[in-house]
Amino acid sequence: MRFALVPTLLLGAAVTTVTVTAAPQFERLEASDGDTVLAALQKQAEDALKQQEAAEGVTAKRGVCHLGNAAVRRDWEHLSTPEKKDYIRAVNCLWDLPSVDPAFSAAQNHFDDYVAVHMNQTNTIHGTANFLTWHRYLVWLWEQKLRNQCGYKGYLPYWNWFKYQSNLNLSPVFDGSDTSLGGDGQYFAHNGSVVGAGRIWLPSGAGGGCVKSGPFVNRTIHIGPVQPAMQGYTPVFTDVKSYNPRCQRRDLTMAASTSTFTASNLLNVTIGPASATVGHFQDELQGPLGTLRLHGAGHYAMGGDGSDVFTSLNDPAFYLHHAMIDRVYWIWQLLHPAEANKVNGTITFRNNPPSRLGTVNDWLDMGALGPQVQIKDVLNTLGGTPLCYIYL
């Protein structure tokens, strides 16, 4: 593969952007497993961040967010058992909090509030200029609620897509133990899932019904589904006020994870041809119409409620999936500083209906979940207004 617009930092030079042929070590990485590639990219991102802070002289300045005082988001697998249980306890706590805006939707609790806000804005936060930053801010608000209202001591973990993709049942995120986010669903006979604007069929997994094990097995969800990919899961084509109590469903679908969570796809979107500009990056991350790429693959690998673009937040693993999306975005930004503070696209889904171009001055509307901020306020995770975190 030829990598266009690769930061020469990867080759040991200053942080600039040039067109080169992939260095031999990265040609070798393409043949490696995705987790090895991810570790190499992480190291380059950390080095870039250290160089940036040294150049700007911000390290250790009082009142300034920097590497030394930033929150650290980590892989779910690397959390200790007490840390995982603390996160799970806090999610259950949030599930028990009352809705902050019961007149807006059918939300019965604060967990539902997040589903309702996302559902209401789906067509203006996907395939848009604000996709990356809107979801970045959403999961940060989720993290803050867990910490400030439910006493969670840690920070938002992420689901590392590049491990266990050939058998998600072995993933610590989905193994069904009391330190997971629940296992597969009960078996539900169905004819797989249809994704990619109806152009891709994924065979069914072994689940599809109610999640049968894990710490959230008795929880009830109340909003949606609107557009589930899974065949046989009847959608509710109404609005956020439609009350539909039911169990959370999941169908772990390895056909999505094994085909997409690859070293080649990760290299392409971070330092390859699809990384050249923010427009290239976000379009490849979400996928051209009729394709399956990293963002969609995570949702369709979860299956069931996680496969519904409108109400996928009904699956608690949504937040770990989008933390991983944000991690890839964070790595890409650090390796492409000339593009890191730009946006691309319009303010409607794939510009349908036609709309104006988005700008960094656009506001991110979170409804009752938190205050509005502008896109430019959340482009830098060390910006301090309000973000102050990194990934490890």
C-alpha cells in the first residue's frame, strides 16, 4: 500500500505533512495484527504530544491542562476488577437517576435521556461536519455524570476493537461476566442484519434476543428501536415520546468485526490515503454509502439494539465503542496537526437535504444533558475548556 500525506514524525523528523511511500516498518505493520499497529500508532501520537507541549512550553503550568494532569482513558481490558465494578456500579446508578427532562421524551431515567437526545438529532450528527466532535462531547458528558453524580473514580474506558474480533464472546467487554458489559443475547431465529444502506448482508450470530448474562441483565430500556439492522426486530417509527419498555437485545456478529477491524483498515484511516484531510478521515471512518467501516462495524458487531443508528445508546457498550472512535480521532489529530482543528461537511446527513457547510463555530446541542459548546471548544482534548484527557 502507498501512504499519501504521512506525517514525517513517523520517520523521526519534525511534525510536517508530506507525500511519501510507506516506510518499510509500516509496510511490515500492515501485515501485523491490528493491536500491534494500534500500539505503534499510540506511541507516535504520544511522542507528537510531548514534542508539541515542549514546543509550546505548557507543561506543568498551573491552571493549564497538560500531560501531567490530564485524565487518562484506558482499555477496558486493562482496568482492574475493582475499577470495572466501579464503572458498572456507576452506570447502574445513572440508570436509577430520574430523567432530567421527562417532558421531552419517553425517558424513564437518566440513562434513557442520552438515548432520547441522540435519537432526536440523529440526522444532524452523522455524516456531518460535527459527527466527531458531537460524539466526543456526548461521551465526555456521560463520563462527567458518572463521576460527579454517581461517584465513579475512574475515566471513560474504551473497547479495543483489535482484540478478540474473531470471537467477541471472549472479549472482557462482552464475555457475560460480572465485570463485563453483558454477554450475547438469547438465541433468536433471524436472517442476519442488513447494513450499508441495504447493500450489505451480515449473517446472524448466535444471539439476537435479550442479553442473557452480565450486570445489566435485568435492566429495561424504553425508547426505540427506530432502524435496527437486525432482521426480525420490529422498529417503532415514531418519535422520542413513544414509550416501548423491553429488554436490551444483542447479537454478537463476528462477520462485522473480523472483516473490518484489521491492521490495513486502521493504517489506512490514520496514516494512509484516507488520512490526508479531516474530510477523508471522517468519511472513511464512517464509510462511504453502501460500505462497512470502523464506526459501523462496532455497532453491527454488537447487533440488536447496538445496531440501531438512532437508539444504539440502549446498549451500554455504545460509550466504550465511541470512546474508541474518539481515540482513533485523537491519534489522527496528533499525527496530522495541520488538519486537526478543521471540520468538513455540511450540517445534514450526507447533505440530505442540502444544507450549508459546518464550521468550527457551530454549536453542539446536547439538550438537557449539558451546556452547549462550540465545535472549536472540543477539538483539543487538552484544551481545558472543558476537555482535559488523553488515551493510553
